[in-house]
Amino acid sequence: MAAICSAGGIAGYARTRSTPSLIAGLGVGALYGTAGYLIKENREYGHETAVAASAILAGSMVPRAVRTRKPIPIILSVGATLAGAFYVKKIIDYR
């Protein structure tokens, strides 16, 4: 998810010169990357960070997917929702 979000932000900027796309893509990608590092190192709040990144991504992409019905926002919406559900399940399993 970190690579997908980062690449998407860069592609959005390259295609339309959209600075918000670049900042959002790299920011959410960095959150997913941080979550991956925390989970790999068995540190606290890794799964919670991944849930936060998923919520941010879904919060921005679901309305866009509904409004435009374009494939990229739909794919990102589904991916963010599935990733968020996976990490919420992991949090529940640990508690």
C-alpha cells in the first residue's frame, strides 16, 4: 500500500501538476511505510497506524469513487477498505 499510494501521488502530480495529489500520496504512503516498519520490528501502534492510513485514504477516495465512477478511485477505495478491515482484525486478535 505504501508503494501504491506513493506512486499514485507521483503519477497524479506528473499528469495534472496537482500538488495536493503529490502531498497526499506521499503522506499516506509514508504512513503505510511507517506502519510496516513498526509491525516488522514488533513495536507498538503499527497496526493502529495502518488503520489510520487506511481511514485517511478511504475517506478521500470513497467519495471520489462514488462521484466519478473512475477505476483508479474505485480500486484505491476497495484497497483502503480491505486493508483497514485487515488491520482492525489484527488489532482485535491481539487484544
